[in-house]
Amino acid sequence: MRFASLPRVAILSLGLAITACNSAAPPDTFPGQPVTERNKIFKQMIRAFEPIGLMARGKEPFAADKAIASATELKQLSTLPWNHFPAGSDYAPTKAKAAIWEKPTEFKRAQDEFVAAADKLASAVQARELDTLQPAYEAVHQSCSSCHKAFRS
């Protein structure tokens, strides 16, 4: 079959389909699917943390009950992804740097700092005051940023 005889829409559709197939991440076939599991938890963390960030940055009005629920969820999730970084789980589609496995003490320290910051945030929001939430939010944000800088591509 000649491409010239195909309508342009069909050619474009075929091209998009091929591109989509080639750009899809390979499936996680590692036992226990650690990359998939840790990514799922990190996405849950983002969904819990983002509403607090919007309030802390003044992009949404402060809503104490919403902040408490989000901070409590983040605190509960904060300890969960770390067991999903076993040796050998540095394959696509991970964004983890080799430093995670090369510097386990530093990675553990970053985890502990994040868990402590999430715990402090969950405690701070109990005051139901934006002025108390903002520095605790910033500490969690800083913990995430420094860990990403050291351990995430």
C-alpha cells in the first residue's frame, strides 16, 4: 500500500499512534513492582500536599479542616515509599538517581527529615492558623526539594 493513497488524517493518526506506542514507559516487571508502588505513593503525597501549598502561598483561602485532613494524610503517607527502593529498582521509568543506593546513609537521613517535617506539619495545622501552617509547610517543601536535588533526576 502506498502512503500517497491514504488520506492525510489517516497518515497523521498512524504517526500519532506510533509515537504514543514508542513513548510509553516500559512496564514494571520487577518483583513487587517497586517503581510503580513508590510512584503511586508519591502521587498520593502530592495530592495531599498541594492543597496545603495553595493555602500557604495565598492562592486559596485558608480552610483549617481541609488543611488538617491533608496534613494528616501526608503524615500517614510519609513513611510508606521508602521500602520500595530495593537494590536493582533503578530501571525505567524511575527518576531515582544512583545516589540512593550509593549513599544509603544520606538517603535515610533525607527520609527521616521528610517524615519529621510531615509530622510537624500535621501538628502545626492543629492550631488552625495560617501563620502556624506556613513555616511548617515550607519545611516540608524544603525537605522535598533537597531530596529531589540529591536523589532524583
